[in-house]
Amino acid sequence: RDVTGVQTCALPISFRIASITKPFAATAILVLADRGLLRTRDPIAKWYPSFPNARAITIGDLLRMRSGIPAPNDDEVLAKVYDDPLASAPPLDSEMASYAKLKAQFKPPNTVGFYADFNYDVLAGIVKTVTRKDVGEVVNETVVAPLGLRSTWYPRTAALRSPLHGYGWDPGTKQFEDKTLVNPALAGAAGALVSDVSDLLVFSRALC
């Protein structure tokens, strides 16, 4: 405890880094591109030919949120996760079918940005097809391990190996609810990683 009586920790504490997961996933995908397993200019039609605009949308577009895929229900999706953080994650094929129904709202790729986690869900599916490995395993092998990040991992369970807790205000009960446990599959390549400040500094320096 410090002089104010507040408990402190000498070592960095791990926490869910949410959307900072995306730069890790993107770096892993670029490593795969360097290895010749895919190209950023590859159209997603190579893997999902029946998806709207599949011949025009590239891996690079997905990485930069420039795919033109709309995100009108992103807030709704996040709200569902917040309300039921231990729910099962929808399979990618059903998720893609849901977005395909919004075909009329699609924009030409690389003309406008729509920030949607779904872009990284599709990328994770491509990674699984190309490598036969889960995106978390690929991130670990291509980014976490080479950089020697000791406090960064892609969780497999809802538990958080950290003393930290996250809370959210429930306007209905007018109380704070513990939101620490979450099914990592709900966040996936868009937000599942756990890390700490020191590891993030190492990653940021390496990336930049």
C-alpha cells in the first residue's frame, strides 16, 4: 500500500486490451503475407466467394476498416455482449449471412471507413483457413513469442488471471455490476487479448 492507504503493485498488472488487439492481429496477418501465405491485395472471394462485393473487398480493406461493409448494428452487438458476456459466440458463417442481408447498404471498398469488429472476424476466418490454426495461436507465434512478451496472451476461458476487476453501471438496478468475466470468443481477433503496460510498450516500439 502507498502512503494514502491505496493498495499498489510493483509489477505491471494485466488487463483486457480490447480493440488494441487489432494491431496485434493485423501484425500477425502481415507476417503471414511476408511468408507468402496470403497477400493484402487478395480479394476475400478466394475464401468467401458468395459474400457481397467479395471480388472487390481485399484483405487490406478489412485491415483498414475500408471494406465498405456497413456497421449499423455494431452498438447493438456490443450491447448484447455487455449484457451477456458469457454467451456463446456466433459462428462466422451465420455472422456473414447476417451481414450479407445488408447488401444494399454496402459501399464500394476503399471509399469510406466503417469501424466494425466484423472486419476482423472475417480476417480471423481467413487466418484459420490459411494456417489451420486459430488466430490467437497465430498471434502468439508471430508476435507475442518473437517479442518475448511475458504478460500478453490470447485467453481461452472467461477468467482473467489478474487482480483487476471491471465494472459497469446498470441503470435498471442502479448498481455497478462486475463485468470481469467475458467469453473471449465474443471479442476474437477484434478485442480478446490480455496484456500489460510494459508489454504494450515493447510491442508499440517494435511496430513503429
